[in-house]
Amino acid sequence: MAGIDVVRHAPRRTGIAVLVLAVVGATVWSSAVHATTAARSGAGASQPRAIGWPLPGQNLDNARAATDSRITAANVKDLTTAFTTDLPRVNALSTAPLVADHTLFLQGATGSVAAIDTESGTTRWTSPATGFNIGPFGVAAADGRLFADAGSDGVLALDQNTGQQLWRTKLTTTPTLGVDIPPTVFDGLVFASTVPVSIGGIFKAGDRGTLYALDADTGAVRWSFDTVKSDDLWSHPEINSGGGAWYAPAVDTKRRLVIFGTGNPAPFPGTAEYPNGTSRPGANLYTDSVVALDVDTATLRWYHQVTPHDLYHRDQVHVMLTHLANGREVVISAGKSGEVLGLDPDTGRVLWQRSVGIHRNDTDRTLHGATDVWPGTYGGVETPPATAEGVVYVATLNAPSKLSPDQTAYFGGQLGTQPGEIVAINAVNGKIIWDTTVPNDPLGGTTVVNDLVLTATLDGVVIALRRDTGKIVWTHKAAGGINGWLTASGDTLYVPVGNTKAPNLLALRLLEASKS
């Protein structure tokens, strides 16, 4: 396994640079409300059949697997454009559209949320902009309400039918902290996080990411968890920062765990005075980790750190819960490390670990000069994976970065230099089932739809692969680049086309003759 050390413990991004992040970061970082009654009661180990797509990861497992779609490998070629809805007020779209009550909901980089009719593409309402957000961002639906990022400093609730704001809670404690995460909701709690990156600054000294649970009715903070396990920020609060979460957590309803993947420490790789991260000695817990917290109390049940003392921006931000045929569950972790792990949901014990994509020079714990490192700062598993029937599907970016021990490298991953890969992994043992090369960078993550797994690329190509073989069976060229995540429901595939001057939502629908 490339460059991975393991630490396990039982309980106890200004100026031009910001503009670059706003463009590239919004690219890279950038219900039928679900069975809400069952979710609020915490019933069941596996998620009930969901109608639509009410949460960022489709369900509380973050499975990203459509259960109510009729799209298959046999009829995917019959998908045709049903509508294209322009979204001028919503802006960039590093997000996933939700589907609830015959309405699409999605949030853009301005903080505005749009409600769109699923059949006609007509915009029903658009909420006011709340402030620029680097992304990712998005909404979660439950009990007639939508929960979304409030600009880059908090979370808000909207009435699902009208878009009227119900409450807004600020979470940031400094001008440079940000809230760049699609929230999720369970049992009356809304889960979100701060990160040390926002329009106000990038990895500014002293910023530490914190995980939050908010009251879904009022927005009041019910609990918080500091992802920096150090009162003095690993010895140098005047230099260091790190942690937080960028993507929605998974919720294990049986064990009542909320499971987050966390971001990296900074500065990275280092500075002239403190090369190779020497300003932050040690493992830098709880960065680049999976942390499992008690839903009700935030008590740390377990954690697993994938990359101790990270030099290379190895956010381990994606977490899913997958269900095996024998009735057991496995926690799946993935991120910029290019490492995919299966963990025991009771203890955090590593069951297996698998490298995906190109790995070069990323085992070095010390850099001695300018070095091409793979995966780079925009590489590895950048965007959300999917899982179904004991198989995990990840989209991998092969984008290197040239890194030096005495310089920060908050930008500069070389996108577009290598093809990407979609990889299918057996969740029982971590063995690769198939690995398919795709052109360009698959920033669309992965979405399972029946016997297909779908992705999309930064140059705007939607790709369907067979789940059993990985063979590409269909492609579609959109009118702009795609750095959001696909949603499927009924006869329709919804595609957020955000890497363009004219962001839009593309709906691809089955022809009548192909429906079955």
C-alpha cells in the first residue's frame, strides 16, 4: 500500500489565490422526503427503499445508488434531453441535485437554492443568495424543510415549498474559516462542519475544523467535536491549521454513529522556516481520518487515521456504509490519498486497504527537493464514490503535483494531464473487480443505477459503465464541464453542468418506447 501508516485509537484557502480557488476549487472541491419517519426513529440497519434522492449521498449510508430508477444498460442509449434549465443565480455547481416531491433542489456557489419541477424543468422558486461558497455545497431534505450552507459561514433551513428561510446559524469563529460541506440530516439533527478554507483565506494560522450537530427545528448547536486534538494546534498555532470535513457524513442508524471523513493539516508540504511540516510534529490527529461519533453526545467511539503527519494534502473525506450479503456492514473510507479502506463499524479496525490510481513518490515522508508526487493535491478519489450490493465504485483522478519541502502548495494539481479511472472494489476483501480508464478527469464521482455505474468528466462527458464488467456502454456530451454529482430517479438522469459560464441542470430522460 502506497505510503500509508496507520494510527488507531479507541474512545477516550486571499487575492488572486482565492479567485483561483473559486474557479478551480468550485471545480475540484468545488422526500417523497426519503423515509423520514423511519430515519427519525433510527430504525433498521439498512436504509429503507427511498423514493427520489433526498440526501447528498441519496441515503444515510451515502450509498449514491438509485433505487427507484428504470434506467439500465439495455435502455441507457435511449436517454434523450428532456430539458435544460439555466441557473444564472445559482452559479457554479459542485453539488448533487436532490429529488423530493416531484421537485429538484440544488444549491450553487452563491448560496442560492433553486427548486425545479422534475418533469418540465420550470423553476418554481429560487432563494436569495447568501454569500459565495467555494464548495462542495448542497442541500438535504427532511420533514418539508431543506438544509443548506449559508454562504460560507453557517447552515440555514428553508421551507421546501416556498424557499422561505426558517433559521440561519453561523458556525465560523474566525473570518477565514469556512463551511464548505453538503449537510445531512437524521433524527432531528443536521450535521455540518467548518474547514480552514473560505473566500476569506486559505489555511490561515489558528483555524481548526469543527464538526457540528444542529437542532433541525431551531438551528441551535446541539454538540460540536474539534477535529484538532491539540490545544496549541500541534505546538504552533501562529502557523498551523487543519481538519474539518468537506463531504456529508454517513449515519449508522443501528449503532447510532455519525461517521465523518476529515481534511488535512497545514501548512503543506512546509515553509522555509519549517520544511516538511516540522511546524506540526507528530501525527496531527484527527486530520486525514475517519471519526465515528455518538449521534446524541458526540462521544468519540473510534477513529482511524489514514495519513499521519500528511505532507501532500491527503484529505480522507469520503465515508460510506455498505451492506454485505451476510448481513454485516463495512465502513468505506476514500480520499485524496488514493487509498480506499474497509473498516469494522464497531471498532474502526482496518479490514482491508486498496490503492487506486497512479502512485509515485507519495511514500516519502520527507521531501528533499522539487518532486512530482502522484496523487497530487487534486488527485486520488476527489469526489463521492458509490456502493451497492457489497461493491464500491470510485472515480480516481491521476493528477500529479510538483511539491517542494519548503513551499506551500495549496493550488496546482495538474488536472487534464492523464486519463482517470473508475474502479470497482469488493467490499468484503478489498480486491479490485475491474478498473476502467476514462478520458479526462472524472470529477462527477460515481452513481449506481441498477446494472450501471455512471460518472462525468471535467470536460463535460457523461459516461455509463456496466457494473459487472466496467465496459463503457454509453456516453453523452453536455454543453459544459461537470464537477457535480449525478442523480437518477424514475426515468431521468439529472446532471449539474457547472464548469461553464452558463451553469445549468441537464435532464436526460428515457424515451417512452424504452420504458419497462
